Amino acid sequence: MPADNDAHGLFADEACTTRCAWCRATPLYRHYHDTEWGFPVADERRLFEKICLEGFQAGLSWLTILNKRDAFRQAFAYFDAEQMACFDAADVQRLLGDAGIVRHAGKITSAINNARRVIELRSEFGSLAAYVWGLEPDAANRPEYITLAAVRAMPSSPASTALSKDLKKRGWSFVGPTTMYAFMQAMGLVNDHLEGCASRERALAARAVFVPPLR
């Protein structure tokens, strides 16, 4: 979950819409919170994109990455794993010269490596989506009420730790337990919109009709 400074974890905008406080900063951040974060995703590109971007976020704010997301998409073939898997040394140099993205050699080579690993994973599970949703946490193991204190106590979880360990075993990088918990929050495997946030019930409704992919 992105960091916030509000004691209650919520804020109300000019229209009296209550949201998680971490999205207060900009309209783009609020739109991301209202329409993406916490809503279930099965789309392969979006799932892989988020894993990559969470890796690039390490040491930075999510808002920094969100502001650069369009540039990242253009630079990384819209996170098409098959295209990214073919990136070579010339592509790495191209990316290191792209001021629109985060120019970090380790993170760039990690994203390319992970594209190759996701193709391997698909051969076993049929899709990245089937693999990821197969590790969705049991609701019984989640806090009964999602408060700011509850979320702050969960920088990672047993499920995100298991996902991290398995991905690392498969050769993925920049996929630590905290990074994978942020991925699970964003992609709707857990719903960490706080109690009282206007998006919480909408995210719950979206999950109620969402059918996790089997392959």
C-alpha cells in the first residue's frame, strides 16, 4: 500500500467522496485509486506490467512510477512478454538512454529476465493469471476489518511470501515479499481499501463476480 500521512487513513475531497488518504496528491492518483487499485485483474499484460513496475518502484514512490507509466509502456513494448523476451544488449542501452523511464540497469535487465521467465511459467500453468490467482489468500486469513492499523501491520503476508519464494525459485528477480504484497493489493487478490473508502464496496462487488482463470 502506498504511504500516507493521515492519522485515520482516509480523506474527503471537494465532492465529499471519501478515499484512502494515500491517493490525495493528484487527480491521476485518485483516478488510479478509484478505477484500478484493488479491483481484480486477469489480463496477462496488466499483471506482468504491474510486476515489472513494482520492481522499478523499489526505493521510489508509486506516484513517480504512475506518472511515467505511459513512457514505460512504450519503452517496454507495452509489456508484451514475448517481445520483451527478445530484447538484447542494444535494447538495454536504448532503455538506459530513455529519460521517460527509471534508468536503472539492474531493474531494466530484471524486467527482461522476468519476461523470459513468464513465458516458461505459462508453459506450466497456461497463463500468468492462472498461476497468480491460484495463490489468492484465503479470506479466513485476512483481517476482519481493513483499518489503517491493520494494513500497516501487513507490509507483506504469508501469501505474498509464498509467491515471492516460488517466483525466485523460478528465476524471477525484484519480486520480494513486500513487492509481491503491493502487487496483490493492486491487482485485487486482496482488497485493502480501508473501511469507509468509497471504492471498497465497489472492489468487493467486482471480486464477487470475478471468475479466476484456471489456465
